Amino acid sequence: MNNVAIVGNERAGSQQVVEFKTILQQLTQASELLKEQKTEEATASILAMSDAVDYLHSQAKLGERMYAKEQQVTSELVKSIISDLGLLNQKITGIQQEIAKVSIEIHKDEQDAELLNQRIAQLVDQMRAAEVELAHHRRKLDELNDSSAASIVRSIFCLGLDRAIMGIITLVDKDEARIRSLNDERQRYRQERESDEGRLNATRVLLSSLQSQRDEYTRTIKQLEVAEDTLHQNEKAARRKLAYFTDISLFYGKLQAMCEGIEINIASVADVVQELNDAQPRIVDIDASGSELISLKSALYKFDALLGSEPIDALF
């Protein structure tokens, strides 16, 4: 009997590497021995690989647990990001409503300010016209009150000089009163404009703050969307690798059960060999995008390459 001794749990310093091809040799040898009705030798060949099967099964289970945990953690992160995106979108909707409201207020305040500016300009024009009238009336009054010789000569031919002077004085008083009234009115409008401008400036500051907050939320949403997309890709990769390790674990688990009950399961060796000779792709390739399938044998050889000379927990 040409059995190959395998030490499954001794990695450091071992001259032999525990790998699928050695197990395949043992299985093939056992299958050939069974064909020759050499049951005891076939049983011994299977038992010789039990430690290696135990080790590889433990490594596959470890990878399965690790990727199951990674998928779970990634899924939770995705859920958290989706929740955060929902909250941020709600906040942005609220801010947009506030921005629309404040924009309407600003537009109204700007219109009010424009009307005030127009009214003030009208008052200034009216005051200038009144000041012109006042200056004209004062000149008339000065002329009537002029005591020069020319004025005395002229006044001889003028009737009702006192009455004219009184009329001009009345006009001057009216002009001065109107100017004061216009000035007071202008001051009131200026004060109202200053108050409106203060409120308008405060509203503009609020609008700027809301827009900045909206822009910040928008940037955060974009960052979260990128993170979400990355996490989705990671989740898919973890799911693909989990499926791969699960298939490997199932195979070695079945092989482990066969080894443990080999006295009554010896006939199943042929079934395992036949399963390994099946070239039908049915296992997701751990290195592919998820759309490519490979055969069980190819997947087991990839598992050997993945392990190399290090256990699974040293690779992650």
C-alpha cells in the first residue's frame, strides 16, 4: 500500500503542505483499491488523510465565518448610511422650504426698499422745488423791503406795498413750513428705510446661512452615496467570497463526515471521486465579478493557492 502520510495541523517547519491535491491522491487511490476489493487498504488510505481534511475544513469554516461577519457588518453600515441619507434629504427638503420662504421675504423687502427709495427721491425733488420757491419769495421780500432810493421811487408808483409785503411773508412762511414738513417726512422714510435695510440684511444673512447648510448637506450626501456604492460593492464581494467558502466548507465537511464513519461510509468514496471529476461549473469564482462559475475541483485548487503556506486568519 502506497499511502501518503499527512500531518494536518503542523504548519510551521513541515516539509509537506496540506492541500487538496494530496487528498485527491488519497481519494483516487482509495477508489482504485475498492475496485480491487481491498476495503481495508482503502479505509487506511482514507484515514491517512483525515487530519488534513480536518485542517482544511477548519480553514474553510474560518473563512466562511469571517466573510459572513464582514457581510453582516457591511450590510449594517449600508443600512446606517441609507438611514443617514434619508434624514439628510429630509433636512434638505426643510431647508429648501425655508430658503423659498426667506427668498420671498427678501424679494418683498427689496421691493419695499425700492418704493421707499423712490418716495425719498420724490421728497428730495419736492424739497428742492420748495427751496427754489422759498428763495424766489425771499428775493421778492428783500426787494419790497429794500430802502434804497431806487426802491423808494419805485414804491411811489406801487399801491398796496404793505399788503404785498405781507403776502410775500405769508408765502415765505408757507414755503418754510412745507420744507420742514417735507424734511420731517423724508427723515421718517429714511428711518423706515434703515430699519428695512437692517431687516433685509439680517434676512440675507439667514438666506446665506441656509444655503451654506444646504450645500454642506448636499456635499455630505454625495460623500455618503459614494461610500454607499463602495460598501455595496464590498458587500457583493463578501457575499461572493462567503458563497465560495461555504461551498468549500460543505465539501470538506462532507469529506470529514466520511472519514469519521469510514467503516460504514467506504462506498461513498466513489461518489466523492465522481463529484470531483464533474467539470460542470457550479461554484462562484472567488476572483471573479460574481458572474463566472468554476468547477468544484478548480475551486478546491484555488483554495490551496489562497492558503499557500499561511492559515486563513493570517490572510485577513
